[in-house]
Amino acid sequence: MTIVVQDMWVVKPEKQQEFTKLWKRYQKYAKDNPKLFKEMKSNKTYTQMFGGTYGAYISLSEYNSLADMEKLNNRSMKDPGMTKLYQEMMQLIDPVTFKSDVWTALE
């Protein structure tokens, strides 16, 4: 059963430029380490453009199953590069805004 994980967060207004640089580093890291993300079928991240909350982001990641998502999460949290990127990201966002939901398709 395919699942989609929706992560949402808001970057602190004064940290927008730092976040953009960090996001580029994350994208390069993911591209350079494809085995780390092998269970992820797709991923797309969006930033709020009009309306809503300034600095809001949403990331949609697709997996074949919840077990695949858990494998990737467990492996990535043991990876020093990913752990460092995650810790840096958490310094740039408003932590109370971080939210993660798991969705399944209606059949």
C-alpha cells in the first residue's frame, strides 16, 4: 500500500537565507547518497507563495509502505551527514510548527 508522508514547517523569518543554503546542501547530499534514500519513490518540497503563513514549507514523500519509510528513517538517523543536516535545520525553523502526517490513497 503506497503512502505519502507530508511534513510541514515554518522557517524563522530571520533565518530564510540560511535555510535556502542548507536546503541546497541537503539536495546535494541526497543526490550524492542515493542508497540512503532507496525506499523513497518520490519527493517534492514546496514553499508558501500567497496567503497562509510566511516562511511555510511542505514536503511530500512517497513510499511503497510504512515499513519502507521506517527503514529509511532509521538508516538516515544513523548517518552522520543526515544527522548534522537535520540538527542544523531544527535551528532554523520554529519547532512548534513542525508536523508530519502519513496519508494513504483511497481505493
